Amino acid sequence: MCVRRRCGVPAGPPWLCQASSSCSNLFVNNFSEVQGRKWKGEGTTPNLESITIGRCYDYIRVVNPAVGEKNCSELWEAFRNAFINKDPCNILPQHFELFFKLSLHAIPTDKSLFWENNQLLVNSFSNRARRYMALGDTLFGFFGDFLNWCGQENSTGLDYESCPTAAECENNAVDAFWRMASMTYAQHSSGVIHVLLNGSAEGGAYPVKGFFADYEIPHLQRDKISQIDIWVVDDIEGPNTDSCGHNTVQILEDRLKTLGYSVTCTDNYKPVMFLLCLDNPDHSKCTLSSSAPAAQRGPISSDRGGSWNKLMFVSFVGFLFRSVLVY
């Protein structure tokens, strides 16, 4: 516990003054560190350079070798130079233009998957571009997914203490990056476009102000797109807040049709529901009905209506996913 007295007080032995001085210096240093945390958001992800360069090599060697050779160190430098030595509240999407030019690759026709409010589900469903290629499955999306970064004005270093949130300043480095990523992804999507929305999201499945609404829809290339399929899927445990032809989904359908797109909409798209049910096989929404009783051969347990049905359900879902969704 630091001694609460100033060294200028004549009473007290010299060691007390020295102890107080040491504690005061420690307090000042700690206070300065707190003051040094300028922003409310988390600081730059530790080891950011190693992580992003490693992800780049992982992508071009393992995840999607079809993109061909990319200079991963050059990508890092282009990424870093977009926001380093700049006001962290004045980073614009165009600052990342070189990075996206260097990292760009083809997005397979009919494989684009847009989303709102269900990123983890989309990641599982796309299966690292094996089924669909969502934004996070592109090289540029894979490069920055779930990471944080910002620089400091008049400094070539990264800020590991704190970074501005969207509430503190709109033009922060992370949001600027993802705006450019969204625009680039939309511009290079073609064929049948898929949109996976969360029907249980608070406020509606389609945020009228969001990345899909503000940065992706406006940059879709009408002449390259044959159809837009909307899938509205509720959380297994969540409410049915939104659905096709209602609320915000109706707003989205009307907007896309006004822009001249052919639009379909499906509630609780079965392949996605199968994926959710793999993690929730006991839920009532995951009951597998049959019009005829199953043939029973050999010994069975007294739990024939429980464990056996669960096993058959999970096996059935796994089979469907392997045979229907891989290609």
C-alpha cells in the first residue's frame, strides 16, 4: 500500500520519503498507461503481421490453391501502409485499394454467399469455400477475419493498447477495410447469388443500414447476376422474428426486385437447418418423421424411440451434407 503523504512534509524518516517517491512514480506511470489508452476498442491483435502472412500462405497453399501465387509479404505491406502513420479516425476504403488489387482472385459463379447476423453459421455452411465462397472464404476476407488493427498518427507503429470503435469514429481502419472488402466481393460475384439471413435477429433479418444494404447491394453487377436466392433461417432456440414476405425481408425483396433482379425466398432452408440440427439433435425442430415404421432386425435397446432415432437422424443429415452440398 503506497504511503499517502508528500515528501515535502518535514516529519518522518528519510526512507518514508523515498518510499513515497517510488510509489508516486509508480502511480504516475500507471496513470499514464491508462491515459495512453486513447480509445474504447481493443488494440491491434498481437502478432498481427505473423498471423496475416501465415493466413495468406495457408490460403494459397491449402485452402484454395487455385488462386495461384501471391506475394504474402507484399500483401502485408500493402495492408499495413493503408492505415499506418495516419489519423486512425480518417481511414477510408480507398486507402486499401492496393491491398485488394494484389489479393484479388476469381469468385466462382453461383457460389457467392452474402449474410447478416449469422457469421459463424455462414462459416460452417460455406465450409471454407468447399460449398460456397462467402466473403470470409476469399483471400482478402480470410486475411483479416476476426482480427483488429489500427495505427497512430505521425507514427509507423501499430497501436496495441486501443483502437477506435465505430461509435467513436466512423472512418476507423477495420470498418474501412471491410467496406472495401464488401464492395470488392459484390463487384466480382456472379450467377445465382445466395443471401443467408437470421430470422431470429433482433430488429429484423435484414438491417436496412448495414454492410449488405450499404456496401454490397449497390455494387452488385446486374448484368452478371441471374437470380438472387434469399434464405431466412431461425435460430434453433430463437424466435421467429422475420420471414419471407414479412417485415424487413419484404423490404429487401422489394428493393432487389425494384433493381431488376429475379428474387426467390425460402424460410428455414433445409440444408442449413440440417447443419443446425447436427448440434441440436434433440430439438423438436429436428424431429425426423417417417410415414412407415422402420424395420427392426437383431437386438435393440429399450431406448428404441430415443437413441436409435437420434443416431439415424444424425447419420441421415451427415449423408445429405456429403452427397448434396459438397458440389
